Amino acid sequence: MNQTQVIFGSAHSPPLGLLTDEMETLYQSYYRPLLKVLYAHPRVRMVLYFSGSLLEWIEENHSEFIDVIGEMVKRRQLELIGGGYYAPVFSLIPKQDRIGQIELLTTYLRRNFGRRPRGCWVTEQIWEPVMPSSFKSAGMDFVFLDEYHFWKAGFEERDFNTPCITEDQGKTMVVFPISHDVRQNFWSMSPDRIQKKIESVQADREDQVLTMIHGIHQDAEDGTLDPRIIEEHMEKILGRLDSLIQEKKVETLLPAKYLRKNRRRSRGYFPATSFDEMLAYGSISALERYLRRKGTITSGVGRTGYYYGSIFRQNLGRYSEVNLMYAKMQFVQSLTAQIRGDKYRKQAAREELWHGQTHMPLWHGERGGVYFNNYRKEIYSSLIRSELMTREKGIFAPSVTNYDFDMDGIDEYLYQGNYINAYVHTQGGILFELDYLASPWNYLDNMGRYPEVYHGPVQEARGYDNYPRRSFVDHFLSEDTGIHEFEQMSFEDSGSFIADPYEVVGNGSALKKKTELSLSCQGMVNVEHESIPMQIEKTYYFDKKSIVVKYRIENISDRKALQYFAPEMNLSFISNDVQYLRLYSKVNKSKKVEIGPSLLDIESSTGFIFEDLFNKVKIEVDFSGEVPCWSIPQITEHLDRERWREIYQASTIIPRWKLDLEPGESMECDISLAFSPLPKR
């Protein structure tokens, strides 16, 4: 009797940024029962991928788990496969980082389990054709790709159980096709359905193998999963596999053994793609529906209007926030490459960089991805730490430099100081990154509100953002524009300045001071249904722990200008819950009133105080004079496994100076922003 060959496996890379108690809950409710059941069925062999960061946490908190894995590896029940230590999107990181991350995990597995992995797990199945040469250079011989990838590569369904060879630059590796049905539905599949799937494979063909690799249970990351659910389900599936093995109907193979047994393989080339369900979240239909109802989206930093096709990289055009994280990775990578003469500092900086290359904030799917601010915060914290390691003591000096940071073909202006980083974009003259280095924390990594394919009329009515929600975004508003219209983005900006290019005074290369940046823009403002020209001169002054922005607004038309000038500021915190954030409005220089996180129209204020209790940082924002202000919490809404989630992204404050300018007249105002440690209470 011929036995059906089965590769059974599990792959796991939980998001970085989970709190210790969240990881402990995940371990107790999911990982522990998973291994417990497998250990009780020694005849069932299994392939396992755990990211290095997950193994690191388990080793530190539950070393007995590592001991059990080691025992199962020795008795050849488990084959551990490699991959990226921090589960990166391989296609978005340089080749040397792909190799470095794989080698880091390989070293960990060899040191702790005595075996060198031969296989590589591809994070989120995000594939590009150039990957095989990188993987092979890192010592990998095989990967696993979903049946969907085989279908996209032109394979027939009859070939979905036959591994093939792929190649890049003359370097080849084997690709195992993962059962799409099992991967998607494993946690709801009955033993009968699993057995039927096995019986569909041709047992008389030596090259046929059913590869069943599942991921984490969909409820495991919520902290609500009963461990009995995992234990009972795994017992049913492994019990059935064990019975089929004893009846000699099934042989569970480890990939290395399959490769030794089978040599002849067809060749295949796989296009750039990912999980089909991930790509579906960026369907073009969301954009089409939004444009039909609302009109064209205003161009913004990194925002081009592109949605997914089959290429994961289109995320960089779809979400400006993803593009800016990617840009930060590339920028910091270039800094680490410049370290000379100190290999230990260079390696430490590279490992922090790799930590910041984790995949979770770089996509949007049913698990949220980029919409979760704690994932984005984790990336930025690592990248900022890596950047600080690249600075050589005694040589680094604060300065403003011009550099095409976001890869749009136009230079941005980056202030890098000892206490803060502040990055300015010439489009709109906005501040698009603000790092407080002591934390380390980017206070401008907030996520905007985008139209998504699953949104309906309720979400559309709440409004989408049609420009980047950063800081010092220069609005002109009519007197009848209210806070609710602004919150829902149903207002009409009277000015053109949020999309207009600002020119750097001194042409960038001849800045007056290394800690000063002057910008100028001539735009149009709609006054009583007529567009008139206005001039904004805007200067950023960077100090140790503060930024001052001075505005000069001049009416260069031949008619009177009566408007409100409203520069928008956004600051992003871990949460707007009072245990993490306290917000105050300044009545005058000596008095403050706590206002909380809700939508609020403030009649008069001289500034705001943010107490970031998570980072123990105080941020004071001061205005020149008393002005009416709006305070608006920025909330995104997305569908997470059939449950709607509202996630806080940032706190928005908008001072409004009333302009009453005759032709040739001007008005000056300024805003300052200062950081300091929060006093102990």
C-alpha cells in the first residue's frame, strides 16, 4: 500500500509591541497547548517556524518550552525552519539585511537546538522574483508558498501538490506549495475534512506531497481564546493523523527528508504577490466608490491614489504612513552602512534596524496592520535607537540637511539634533516627523482615515482625510466653517497652501543657520467666491528641545482679505485614555484647564499642555496671543475579523487667527512646541 506523503507545519511571528502580559496570555492560551498536544503524538512529525523575537521572549520567560522543542528536534519529530529574525517584509529591505536577518535566526537555532535550518519562511507570503538568490546566499534550500502563488505562476491545479524549483541569478531553491484550503480554514476543519484532503493526493506518485501549514488561531491575539479550544482541536487533528500513520496510509515527512527522496522537479517562476486575502483589502473598488461620491483626493506626501494590484509594494503608494516608515528604514540603513572602525557598534545598530523592519505595520488586512499605532510606534522606536547608535561622539553636531527622504524626487529638510529630530516637507511646508530621542518616540506617525473596501455609508459619513495629517498644515477657513465640518472633512479649505510647494529661502544649500529653515509660498485664497493671491513666509527655529514656527502672512492682492488662518497640529500618543494622556488648555500663562480627549470648541486659549504618561514626557504648545481653538481626537475605524474597531491615532489642535488684511497688509503669529521630562507625582 502506498502512503500519502504529508508535510504538517505551523508558522508564527506575533507582532512586536505586545505588552508582557499580552504575550503571556498568548503563550498560555495558544503556544503551550499547541506544543503539549504535539509532544503527546511522537509519530506525527511537524515543521515549525517561530520568529527570532518570539523565541527570544519564550526563552526568557518559559525556558522549559525551549527544552521541549529541543527534545523533539533531537528525536526528529520537529524540523525548525529559518527566516527573518524579526519577520521582515523581505522585498522591502536590502539584500544584505535579508541575509543578515536569516543568518541571525540561523545562528540562534544552531546555538539552541544544534541543527542548521535549511528552509526559509516567507513572511506573510510576500514574494518577489529576486528573492531566491538572497535566500540561497543565506544558506536556505527551500521555501513554502501558497497555492495561490502557484496559480498566479501559471501552474495547473494538478501540480498544486508537487514542489518545483525556482531560480534567480543562477541560484536555485525548492518551493513547496501550501494547501490554500488548510491554511485558511485549519482552525474550523474537522478531522474528516482533513482526511478527505489527504485522500485527494495521489499516493502512488513519489513527488506528490500535501503541505499543510497553518498559522495562529484568529482569536489568539485578542486575549479571549480559551486554551481548551486549541488543545481539543489539535488533539482531534493530530489524533486522526496518528491513526492514519499507524494504519500506514499516511507518512508525515520533514522537508529535508522529502528533498533527499525526490530529485526530479519542474521549474517555476513566481510573480510578485502575497496572500490573496491581504491583497483583496486594497481593492480598487473602495477608491472608485469614494471618488464617485466625494470627488478626487487631494495629493499629499506619499499619497498617489494607487491601490493594490498584486504587488505588495503598492502599499507604499496606497498609504503615505507605510511609505514614511519604509523611507525611515532606508534612511537609517544608509546611516548604519557608514559606520567605520567599530564593528560592535555597527552590529548593534544593524540589529536595532532589523528589529525596526518587522512586517506588521506595513500592510492592512483583517488583523489591522498599519492601523494599530502600537505596531508603528515599535518600528519607529527601534529605528530611532539605531540612528542614535550611528552618531559618533564628539563628531555629530545638530544641523539641517536636505535629502530626498520619502523618495518622491524632491528634497525634504531634516533637522537632526541631540534631543529631537524634525523633518520638514516642502509640499505644504509641513512637519512630517517629530522624534523625541530620549523616549525614543515619533509624535507624528499617526494614521489617516482612508476609504477601505469594507467601508459603508456610515464610515463615509464620518469622513476621510484628503491631505496628510501632520503638523503646521496651513489652512484658510471661512467664518462659517465649524468644528464638525472640519472633523468630517466636509469643509472647503479656502486656501491652496496644503497642496502648494513651499520654496526654501536660501535654496537649501545656503541656509542662514544650521538650526533654522525659512520657507515661502505664494498661493491663492478664496474670499467671497474670488481667488486672491496671498503670501506665507514660514520659518522653523530648532533648539535643543523645542521648535518655534514664525508665520508672516501678507495680502498681496488688490482687495481686502477676511479669513481665518488655521495651522493644524497633530501629536500622536499610545492612547488618549487618561491613564496614558492628560490634555490641558492654557487660559493664560499661569492657568490651565484639563479638557480631556473629546471634541471641543474652545473660545480662547494661549496654548495646550500634553502630559504623555506612557513616556513620562510633557509637551507644551504655545501661541502668540489668545485665539479660539479646536481640539479633535483623530480616530480611525476598521473591520477586524467581523468586528469594528475604533483606534485612537492622534490629538489634533487648531488655533484660528482672524485675518482682516487690506491690500499690502500683513499679520505675524507664531507657535512654539517644547519637550521636557514629566515631573514625578
